[in-house]
Amino acid sequence: MAAFTEGTPCWVDASLPDVEAGKRFYGELFGWTFSERGGGHVPGGVRGRYADAFSDGRLVGALTPKRDGRMPTVWGVYFATPDATALGRRIAEHGGRLINDPLPVDSAGISAVAADPGGAVFGLWQAGSRQGFEKQGEPNSFCWTEVYTRDHERADDFYESVFHFQGTDLTGTMTGFRMWSPAGTEPGESTAVGGRSAITDEFPPEMPDHFLVYFCVTDCDATAEAVVRLGGRIRTVPSDTPYGRIAVFGDNQGATFAVLAEPDRSAAPGGPRETESRGEPPESGGGSRRADRDAADEDGEAAKSA
């Protein structure tokens, strides 16, 4: 498959205390199947067995064991780069830091974990034999990510300097939200690969900067019912946005993630444009903000562990 453009989300994984419990939860929720590999280093610098997740036989992400109980239980996103070492230097030059230095993951590639100036954690992936997602923007796979920050000017400067993103500020009900498009593209909704949302005074003061990962589903409400049945929590009830119906959940071990069910455009000819493979920006300022307030305690623990 083609290489991912630098700065494009190319991988996600969940760091969990119990990978087997995670396989049961996500296997039932998204219909994922799993194949284990392990023994050496895996993305994020962890040693141990790493469960690759597949949907329709294509890679969509992974579940990885936590290094120890003090580490956060969390979904993380990785951004593609042709040179993780050079990108690590740019991150440091612009006020971020490397949590884990670049390390080889067998022949699959090179992985690193970093934090932006506000403390939001993200991964880097320099592809070897593995580019990243084999399926995305389709049901039961990754479709979007956004960083929540208290200092949006600092975050914009950091990501647009480090990854050379081009920003598009949204207005109306999405005031305070900025979409990012890769360098060399026409900035805007059709090329956006991620976004930035502001943490305002309505949020608890202890909430840290963080990324939220979204998966595409066909039925947001049915997914919410399944989450509860499987032992997870609804952090934000399903709600409608211009881009589809969204909800935010905690899995059966506490990792937060969001889902997006796109609208039926065949029944609504004037609705939002059809999603490209990289996914769509869900509306910020409504459901996901309420979710972040509910998840403040969990995110506070994650910040302390980073």
C-alpha cells in the first residue's frame, strides 16, 4: 500500500492492563479479530505480546500491554514520518519532548512516543515493512483524531511547525475548532486529517491536554448499547452533528474512545460530503466536550503518568 504523508494519522493502539479482556471487548464491539506478536519492542517502546487488530482481514490498530500499573489506560494515535529521529529533533526544538526515543519494531518500522508543549501524548511511526492502517474511514476502523488543549495558539504553532500542517478555523457551532491538512494540500474540510479543539473554562481545571481517537460505525446507538453490555461506560450519549452521529465511551478497562456514524446521504441529498478514506471531523463543542468533562479524572491520572 502507498506510504502515508508525514503528519497523517497512520496507526492507533490501546495500552491496557489486560490485553485478553481487551480482545474480548473490541472483538465483540467491532468484530475485530486478533493476531499476536511479541517478545521484542513494539510501538510505544513496550516489551511484551502485542495483539494486532483486523477488520475484514485488514489491519486497523492494536492492543498492547501496559508497562506497569501506574501507566494510563488509553488509546494513542501515531503520526507517519519518513524520519523519526529528525522529527524528534523538530519536536524538541518547538517545545515538545520525546517520552520514548525512536526504537526499531523488528522489520515493521521505527516507533517513538512524544508529548507536545501542553503535555498531549502522541506517537511517531517510521514505516518499514508495515505502513500502518490497511483499513480506515470505513465501519469498525479509525476515522478521525483531535487534540484538546488549553493553549490553542501554542498548540497551533507547535503542530503547524513540526508537521507543517495547514490550518482551517471553523465558525458557528464549531467556534474554537481548527482542522489540519497536510503540507502541499489545499487546506480545508476535504483534505483534513485531524483537528484541534480548545479546552475552555467550562472544563475542570485538572483536565490535561490530550488526543481523542474516533472509530467509524454504522449505528451509533447500537454501539452504545453494546458498550454497556460489554462492561464499558457511556461518557457522552449519542448526539447528532453536521458530520454524523457521535458518542464517546470508556471501554471495560477505562480507555476512552469516540465513534462516528455517518449520516445516510442517500436519504439526504443536501447533507455533508461523502467521507474520504482519512475520515471526517466530528463536531467539537457539544458531545465530545461533555465527554471530556466526564473523563477528567481519568485524563488527570494519565497526565501524571506521562
